[in-house]
Amino acid sequence: MTAKWVECPRDAWQGFSRFIPTEEKVVFLRKLLQAGFRHLDLTSFVSPKWVPQMQDAEEVLKALPPPEGRTYLAIVANEKGLERALQAERLTHVGYPFSLSETFQRKNTNRSLAESWPLVAEMVQAVEGRLGLVVYLSMAFGNPYGDPWSVERVLEAIARLKDLGVKEIALADTYGVADAGRIRNVLEAAVARFGPEGLGAHLHARPEEASAKAEAVLEAGVYWLEGALAGVGGCPFAGDELVGNLPTERVLPFLEARGLATGVDLSRLPHLAEEAARLKLRYG
């Protein structure tokens, strides 16, 4: 049995204070590919004013080998980003961050939920036959703003996305505040209603919580997880510097021990995690 692991250097790097030279990004990404990573969330097409780290998105993609069955995903937040993505070389997927929280959607994409639904519909039409589309349903496990949240609201959002034609939806614990029990309960409800196909989990956690949260995902019947080497990255609004992405070097051996193949050479993970940590030290 296999698990889908999405490595997220984009999520790791986007908040760094200093720009990582394009050549260094490409060298690191090529090492990920050589180690067997097949799904990369590697850049974003957003304004350099807001995320200067990703200003070289087109150049990074051009410098990579052809995907040849691998996933090269970039985040887009508006129509202009989508237009750039459609013109980019080697890109296979775009990801759109859609929040269940009105407050966070405005913070993250500068548009309301009501304004976001038509954009998703436009994306579905624009990428058809050209790129895959992943919608990241952020704040899927609750939010710190007091905005309405319930499991039923999560299910309603998934149903509406599916009705629009979205086939891949990753539920995100954007602030890393949900415990393993809530993660399992929400995902179990989603799997019960929609089945596991096309459902993933993008979780943020303190290092000591990573294994329990990953296990909750598996217990719910979901086998698409995401994270980053050394646990680098996470939500810049979370307010807890220890909350980061699920650390790849911990979670992949955990998955393999449970009989879930990832296709990644585990012997390379310690060195890659060290490199990821060095990049953070140098540029973060």
C-alpha cells in the first residue's frame, strides 16, 4: 500500500527574511527529486510585494527537469497568479488557499469568501485539460478568530467544491491548534460522506505532536499527507515559532513502518533535513 507525501519547500521558504538565490533553490529541489520525492509544492505565483521569496517562480520551474509523472505545484491567490501559472513551463498543478474563516481568507488572499467562490469556479474552467487543481481548505479544523466553524460546515464546503468540479481537496490545520482527536473526527466525517479519494491533510504541529497527528490522519482512512524537511515553515500568523510543517524526516519513517510506501529513499532524509535547517539558518 502507498501513501502520497507532498513535500512543501514553498511553505518552508515563503516566510524567510532573506532571498534564497534561485540556484540554491534549484539545487535543493533537484536533490529532493533524486531522493525519490514525486510531489512538490515548490513555489507560488503571488505579488513579490507580499511574498518576495517567490519572485523567481518561473525561473525555478524552468531549471527543473521535466516532471515526467511527478507533481510540480504552485500556489495562486488571484486571477493574475492563475494567468502566470497557465503560462509557466513544467508546472503540473496549481493550489488555491480557500479558508473556512472569513477573517483568515481576507488576511491571506485579500478577498472575502463570497468573492472566492467565483474564483474557484473560474480556476476549474481555466485549468481543465492543462493543469491539475488542488484546493487547500484552510482553517478546516477550527480557527482562533471566533468565526463560525463546525464539522458540518467543513462537509458543506467540500461538497460545494466538488460540485464545482474540484477533484483534490486538502484539509489544512493552518494554525496547528487542532489536536489529534479533532483531526481524526473531521477527516472520518469527510471520508464517510465523500470517500477517501482526492482528500488530503496539510497539518501544522509542534515537533512532539507530529506523529500523533499523522496517525490520526491514517486512522481516518486518509493517505495523502504533506510536510517539510526539518519541519520548517508553517503559518506566519500562528504566533508560535515552534508550530511548523510536519517534519518529513520523522513522518516518512513512521509511514513506512506502518507498511505505507512513499517511494522516497529514507537514508537520504537526515542529510536533506540538515540542508533544510541550514537554509533556514542562513536565510530565515
